[in-house]
Amino acid sequence: MMRHRINLSCATGVLAFTIAFLQTAFCQNGPASQSVAATQAAGQPGDSSGPPGPAIRYIIREGKKCLAVGDSGLILLSGDGGTEWQRITPPAGMSSQNFHGACFERGMAYVFGGRALPGHPAAWGTGAVCRINLADNSVKANPSDRAGWLYGGFVHLETALAYGQSWAMAPGGLLRSGTAGQAWDPVGLAGAGYLLAGDFREPRFGFLVGSTHQIILVRNLDKSEVQPPPVASGMALRACAFAGGDTFWAAGDNGSVFTGGSEGKAWQPVSVGLPAGSRRLADFETIAVDLPDKSERAKRIWIGGGILGVMFFSDDAGQKWTMLPAPPGGPVRTLAYVGGDCLLAGGDGGRIWLSSDYGKSWRHIYGPGATTDVLFIAGPGDLSIWPAVVAHCAAGCNVAVVMACVPSTEPGVPPDQPLRAAASAASAGGLTALNDFRSYAMAQTQPAATKSEIVANWSRVIDSPAEKEIVLQLAAAMRQYRPLVVATGPDTRDKTGLAAENRLVARLAAQAVELAAADEKILASVGLPPWQVKRVMTGMEYNAGRSWPWERSAARADFKNAACVIDAGRFPAGRSAPVELIAQSAIWQMPWFGLLDRPAMATGYTCPAAGTGKLMPLMTIDLTNHRQNIASISDEQRQAASIDPLNIACMRGNAGTALSDYLKLAEQFKDTPSSAAVGDRMLLTWAALLDQSRLILADQALDAFLKLGRSHELYQSLNMHALAATLSCEWSAQLAIQGPVQSDKPAGVKRAVEAFEKWQAWSGSPQGAVLLARGMTLSGRPEQAQAILRQMLMTTTDPDWRRVANVELKILGTADTRPNLATDALAGQINEAGKPDGLLDEPFWANVPARQLLLADGLKPKSEPPATAKIFRSVSALVVGLKLPATEGRSWRVQIAADVDRDCTSQILLEFDGAGGKSAKLLLGQAPPARLDEKTFIAAGKADSEWQTFEIVLPLTKVGVNPLDGGLWLFQITATARDADGSRTTLYFRPQGDERLLPHRYGLLMLDPAAVPKQ
């Protein structure tokens, strides 16, 4: 059954809004009360006893009742010990939550989970708690506004405990309630980190486990005690179970297994007999025990998870262990003993398996079959896969994602949390992340890192050849998921940075395809039989080149060599939005990209086995019955559906016309499915106006979005940026240059700060706390600002953020703060500078102290004359003089960034080089940068045989008068030398680990205004 609807609307002489909603009756997750009996045998290609669904994360049982929860709001109930399952509809707004834990209590079931915050710079999420009345299966949402993403919890009478991601409101990742989850308060812990699992012997005694082998003893669901880790490690423990008597078991990454529980005794490591070379395949996620009596130690124990092909079983309380086959179809996420000789297993794609012989064999009883249609393999920096993931999920394919490396997230956030959120938002059936490998390029410590440097770093961390290990783990994942098609990211020609890392992953994935089908001893030793992938698709080079719609480069892609093209403009989706928008909602879950970093409108793949000239709209065509699933549309319809007024207006520099059109469309499509698409186009208009340096119109576009875009995923994030812009001296100055601003924003600062204060997931981060404190100070609440900064000192471990909080407290707490401030540089009073000529020979420069630029480790360069910076503040400008050593064939690139008001959000960035190139930008957090008029920023340079000198002038049209008359600055300089042999050295104004110009890490300058020359 097919429905087609094309909305056409014209406004102000321009085609105002055209978008095709091609709605298809795709295979969805099924109705709320769907029952599926155990009918299918395990492991048959293409078998299916249920529709594709999200990953199952946790199964728990009480008597004959079983509860299974998972991603995308998945809640399943069984009343017969797990043979038949009924899907329960979550409360309104909970379908986007990813559940991970559950418990039973007095006729109720409590479910714990969370979701990512789109665009959050620290990858934080918000928690979710549901309460199910088992008498009628009704579900209600409990308040969880003070919680980050939750991974589990326990309820006893009116006392409840919840645990998960660490964040500002709960640095230890632990919360307690005395009202059965109606209100939550953080539990103080010595240290911060995320918690992933736990279990209790009784309500007054239990353990929680999490990051860095963290083990926490909890008494009475209240008092907590951090115990010494059994083995020091950066890996996480992911499972914990009470096994009778005083015995607990814990397991986690890289085959970690420990037993303990007796007070006063250390936890002991346990060897379960992993075959040689398989330790890194065994990221254990789950433990099940057969516990007939709480007073006796359980004899039967199962441990499983990860891409290992087996689970481990002991029938003598852990003295000896036997390898048992794990059910196929992807990693086992959860195990549950359900009585007799029966064991349940849950995993990706909504699959549930039942064993009636203690795990020796398995029967598939719920979810799709063991074969995956498409397995996407990529690095976390590759955005090009998400439109293809969305398109295949929408067409009813069984889709899974493997990330070959993970990002370096905040210490309190699991590194796979944002990746899992992105895969869930794209409707993938599951995601597996290889936690042994952190993305080297995305850490930006080496933005120009080569393939050799990336591999060398991975090898150094794991103390083993990294390429061989990644190929082995990817091959194990393929044997687990059994994909018909493997799709990788683009294999580009770029040799450095993210492109090099993505290229490396694509090539390692191709090697893994061969290994998955070959005779390999390690994989065979863990029961993973060979698997032959039918087709390998490699992303094309231009997939990685994302560009704005108004840029002419957006139309350069040439698909003539593609075997498969996913066109976001024409492919249908399960919702009333094109594939591109759903793919963007996945990308927004990942904080290391900008708010509006967009996927390619069309994603192309090559396939050597497909032959030339053969287009395959779906990668599974000829292999499964999943087809493109849309009726053919005419060229006129396709052209009409792809036309967007933004493309026309912005390419001509008329973004203001697009803004007026979208303002009308926002009213026209208000409260309709089209509102998300309209809101997204309004954000694009905002970005286009910023790109064109039309800040006043951009201000109007953002205001309009905030009034009409409350349902948009980025609403709170952009509201934060709007507040930051309102309080920013830099932005106010640039707006004043362009002309009078129509809206009187300062009048609403007090209300905006009060609203921002309530969004604790945003205002609680260090960046948000500084912004909130600044807003409170400017709105007449200095005492509350001081309290925010003191709390920040108590909860923040980053020394740079602590330094910022200390400085701000001194400014707020003393009448004359200048003698109390420790500065990295001090400029004296001097005369007004002359006309910059690139030479530092004017008399006044002799009175300015020189500050030496340092290497990243804080050391002075040994092999060169010292590079120095001189900085002073004139009446109307900030003036900088740089003296850099010159040699034959050397070129210098310099970046200067300044944050006048120290809000750690807004900054001016000037970039120039010895060849005369120059650019100026206005930055606001993760918002798109605004280009500034380069003519107002003077940068003159001169070179001789020994030195290259620069004079730079940054105009101060308007700076804040609070505090210290704009005399206290956060400031940063990076100077990067490229020599003729390709070597590269970067020097800094103050030591730091990389080239990211983050304001809270800048040098602090006290700059008294220069004396005004007498007339």
C-alpha cells in the first residue's frame, strides 16, 4: 500500500517550501500487544518470528512474570516464563528513551533508562523512570529531572536508588529517593564516574559497578562506600549479580571477572578460561545465576556478552568453567535464569532466545532471525553512513552498526553512550562499539594525524599490533551478526585527520570480511563459525564532503560510478520527514560535531561485485525481499520535491528572503508533521545568515525559531546559545557595527536566566555554570552566582575549569580584585600604537614585556631562538606583536582568540599566515561561526633571514564595563610552523595539550587601558 503526497507552496515570488512526503507501509515495531509464539528454529538465514526491533538490554523475572526492556522505548512482558511476549506502549514522550534496567516491587515494575541530549557538548543525557502496574499493564512516567542517563535502579517500599551516568547534579552517578521515585536527590560519592550495573542481597546490602573497575558498596539503599578496585584499569565493569550467601560476581570489558562481597575482604579476579587471543573479544555485559535460596551460594552461574561466540557456565559455584554456544544474531546483551533448566537471552534487533538445557542449545522465540541484512562499519567521525542506515531501516531491513573505535567522552559518560543514542535515533537494531580503541583523530590532539600515527597510538594503548586486533574483532562481529551485506564508510584520498581514520576503518573492514570467511584459529576456538558476506559496499569519497546547501560545491557529487545511491530527497521514511532529517537527528546525538553538521543529501557506495552500470537502490536487492519500496515517480515530481527556496535564495546571497518565507511557513505548518522540516530549514537560514555576516538578520531568525520551534530537538541547545549571545560583549559589539538591533534583548535577560537555570542538564555543565553565573551577575543576583561557582569548584575535576571558577569568585568577592589575581601575562601602560607595518621597531614596543611561546608540554623549544608575544590594550584596540623564528622553507600560521567578557562561550578568532592569508570569525559555542569583515582586523607581517614578525590589531568597538572596565581577558595564541620537509611544530601562549581554542584554557591577562595622548 503506497501513499504519495507532495506539498507545494509559493510565497513572495519564490517557491517557498517544497518537500515530498513519500509514506510507505514499512515494517514497524508492531502494535502494543503483539504476541509471538516460539516457532522458528535458530540460525536460519532470513528467518523471522517477529518484526525488526531495537536492542533488548535487560531481562528480569519474578515467578512466571518476565520483563524485557531495551532501546527506543522497548518494554516487553511475559506471563509464562518467557515463551510468549506482549509489547507494552510506553508513556507519551518515552518512545525515544533507551531503557537499560528494571526491577519488581509489590505488584509494580520499575524501568530505568535515558536519552541523549541533542547537541550537548559533553554528551550528557537525561534519565527516565517508568512505573508499570502489573495488574493492568498501565505505564506511568516518574519524575527524573535531576538524573543523567540511568542504567538501572532498585526500589524497596518507599526507598529507591538509581544509578548511571555521572553529571553535575550527581557527580557519582548515584541518586536516592524516599518517595518511591517521585523525587530524587544525589548521593555523595568520593570520586566521579558512571555506574552500569548492580545487585542486592537484600535492600540493606548490595554492590554497584561501573567505570575504571569501580565497585561501590551500598547499605540501606542510602549509605555508599567506594571500595578499592580489584585491578587498576581504564576498562568498565558492566554486570553484577548476587550469587547467594555473601557472594557477588562482577564482570566487564576485556574478559574481566571478579568475585567478592564479604565485608572487609578484597574482590578477587577469576579466570574463566578464555582461549588464547580472545580476551579483547570478551566485553562481558551480563551475569545470570540459579539462586534457589539466598542463604546458599548459587552453583549455576552464566557470564556472557560482547562479540565473543560463547558464554561461560559454571555448575560448581565458579570453581570450573565451561564454554557454551551463544545464540547467533549479534552480541548477547542480557541473560536471565527463569527456573527449571530454562535460560533467556536477549540481544540486538529485539531478539529473544530460550534455552531448555541450561544454555547448551538455543531456540529463537522473538524478533527477527539470526541473519542481519546490512552491517554498517565505520568510525565515529563518519557521518555519511547515517542516511543509509535510516533508509534501510525504513525499508524494513535488519540493520546493525559497528563502530571500530569510540570517542573520548567526558569521564562520567560511557564512550558508547552517544553512539548508541545515534544508532537508536536512526532506528538501527543495535550498535556494537570496539571499546579498546579511542578515536585518535577526533581527540584533536593531532588534527593532522596520519594513518601511521593513528595506528601507532592504538598499538601503544593496547600494547599489541592494533590493525591485527581490529580486523579480528570486526571479523568476530561479522560472524556474530551474519550480515548479507557489509557497508563501510568512504575510502578517501585524504591522508590526515578524520578522513585518514575513516579510510583506515574502511580498509580494515574489507580485510575483516575476508577473515570472517577464512579458517581462523582464535575465532574458531570461541565457537564462531565462518561467515561469507554476500556483498561489500564501500562509501564513495564525496560522501565525506558535507557542505551547506548554498555552497556551490554541494552539487559536485558525481554518482556515475556508484553501485548504490541513497538519495535523502526521494527515499521514503517511516515518519513524515525525509531521510536527511532523521539522519541529522542521529548526528545531533553526538556532541563532537557542530549543531548543524549535516550528512550528505545523497550517499553513494561502490561495489566491485555489482558490475558496472548497475544501480542498486537497496544494498540487499537480489539477496532478500527488501526492495526500494516506493513507486516510481516522474522527473517533474522528483524535481519539485527536491527544490528548496533556501538553495535558491542563499546561493544568490538572499537569505533574508528565505527567512521571510520560512516565517510564513512556520505559521502555516504549525503543529503539523511538517513543522520539524520547517524548523530545520529555519536553522539553515540562520546558519546562512551567519555565514554571510548578516548578524542582525541571523538574530531575528534565531528568535523566530525559538518562538516556533519548541518541538525541535535542538530547542534547548539553541536557547542556550541565544542567551550566550545576549550576554556576550563580542556579539554585542559586532551587532553594533552593523546597525541598531530591533529587539531589546537585555530586558528579557532575567527571564532567560531563570529558564536556563531550570535546564539543569545544560546549566549544570562547566560551560553552562559559567554562563549561568555571568547571567545571574548581570541580572542583579551576585550571591547566587557565587553559589553556582562554589558548587562548580566542588564538582569539577578539570583544573582549567577550576581556575576559571576561582577567578570569577575573586572578581565577585572583592572590591579591588587586581592584586588578588594570578595572571599569565601583564601589560604595562603605554602610548597609542602607530600604524601597523609588521615591524616591532616602534619605541613603545620596548616597554611591553615579552612572553615566550611554549610547546604543548609547557617546555621552551630547545633548538630555536625563543618565539615571543607582546600584548597591550590601546584606547580602542587590542594590539599584539609576535616574533617567530624563520628558516628557509618555513611558513607560519597564527591563530589569535580573545574572550573579552570571560563567559567561556563567545570569542573572536583571527587567523592569518605569512603569505598574507587572513580570516576572522565570531564563535559561539557549537553554533555555526559568523564570518567577520577581515578589513577591520589588521595583521601585517615582515620576514628576514632570522625572524618573521607580525603586528595584529583587534578593534574594541564595544566591550563590557563589568568587571574592571573590560580589562580582564581570556586570550590565546597558537603559532604553527610548517617546514620544507613537512615537519610541524605548534607553540602556545600558555601550555595546553592540543590546538583547540577553548576559552576556559586561555591565558589570563590583566590589561590596563593605555594612556590617551594629550592633545
